Amino acid sequence: MTPTDPRDRLRWIDNLPFWGVHLAAIAGLAWLGWSWTGFWIALVAYVVRLFAITAGYHRYFSHRAYKTSRAFQLVLAVLGLTSTQKGPLWWAAHHRIHHKYSDQPGDLHSVRQRGFWWAHMFWILVERNAKADHDKIKDLTKYPELRFVDRHAIWFTVAYATALFLIGGWTALIWGYFVSTVVLWHGTFTINSLSHVWGWRRYRTTDDSVNNPLLAILTLGEGWHNNHHYYQRSARQGFYWWEVDLSFYVLKLLEVFHVVWDVQGVPRHVRDHRPAAPVDAEGAEAIAPTAR
Ligand SMILES: [Zn+2]
Ligand SMILES: [Zn+2]
């Protein structure tokens, strides 16, 4: 893979909506001015949709870290689709590749391999990663409803934005979709960029993943990224009580009401294990107890 590979060129025409949402957010704010109502709409839209990404797209669809009903699985998918991060199948297929290669050659978004901004967002905007490899997600593609919503992803964004406008006019649309979505995008992207750069490492995984409490707050728990790379099957990424992980708390609450179940934790002996020596790629299995 080289930077001059045609499949790694930015698809400027296809990506116009991506840049357009950024522009609309800035222009909309300049036009409407500051609004506390707008701020709260944006915050609620951020938190609810980010939960669908962290607990849904990531911990459920990508890692199967807990179980739920087919109906709630679809609810998570549809909520996630309103965040305009493509569908759950696309998301999970690419994320599983990240964990398979984790900062080694073959990783789709590695700061070490391709630089910070590539890992942050440009990897999404190239031809190479436009489609999902369905061989990576056979456990998900067996559900026709997931294949359907994934194929028609953009219409869920359109429906969400239209509903905001009909209910709350321009304020709801600009703050609840455009501003909230731009912050949500870049909040999510930090997991692939900053969470492999800025923080501290508890576990000597074969990648550069780090833990960072500030990123963990902003991303509902995903900033405990070194923990996550170390033990991916856990639905909690904050391994200790002081490692705030809002997505996990909501999952535990949903478990009380039997909406989700078999919520995986991290066994104490795995959590407290600290390899004494640096681990190379061949030694990865010794410190990475799960494949995904
Ligand atoms: Zn992951
Ligand atoms: Zn990572």
C-alpha cells in the first residue's frame, strides 16, 4: 500500500456531503448565533447517538460484548445510523480489521503507519475503504433487516434531520443535526487518532493504544482504549471503578430491565495481569486473551 495507490486518493465528489455538513454547521451557527436551547438539543443528540455508536456499533456489533434481542439490535442500528457514520455492517467490518492488525501493516487507520490525520478521518474518505468486506461480519449479515438498513444508511440521516426541522425548525436542525453531528464525528474519530497517541499505557499491547480520562468522558468510556485493545470482549472499557465509562453504566441499567444480557466484564486475573517484558507481534496471543 502506497500513498499514490489510486484507491487511497480522496474521493472529493463523493465526500462533498462530509465537508458540506461541516460548512453547514459553521454557517448555521454564524447565522443563528448562540442559543442555550440549541446547545441542549445538540448535547442530547450527541449523547444519545454516541451511545448508539459506542454501545451499539462498537461494543455490540463489532465485539459482541453482550447479548440482546433482535428488536433492540435493530433499535441500536437505527439510532447509530442517525449519526451518519455509515451502517453497522460497514462500521463493524472495518473495526474488526483494526483490531486484527492494530498498528501493524494492514491496519486501516493507524497513526503509526499512515499519520495522525489519516487515522483520524482520511481513511474513511478513500475508495479502498468505501465498501465493507462481508466475510468479516457473517454473524451480522445473516439478519436481512441489518443488511437493509446498512444499504440504505443515508435515508436514516435524512429522516432524522427532517424530523428535527419539522419539530423544532432551524434551531433544532442546525444544532441537533449539523453541529451535533460534526462534534460527534470528531469525538468518535479521536478513538482512532488521539487514543493511539495521547495518554498512558497500562498494558503492553502490540499497538500504541492509550488510556486517557478526558477522552473517556468525551466519548462515553471509549477513551480507556488501551484497556480495550488488551481485552476486547469486555463490555466495560473502564476496568476500575474510578475509570468512568458511561456507556457501560447504561448497559448495566438496561441489563436490570432485561433489555440486554450476558454483559461481559473483565476477569480480575486478566485485569491485574501485567506482562513484565515488552511483547512483540509473535507474543501477542499471550497478552491479548481474545481475538476480537
Ligand atoms: Zn474495538
Ligand atoms: Zn484502536
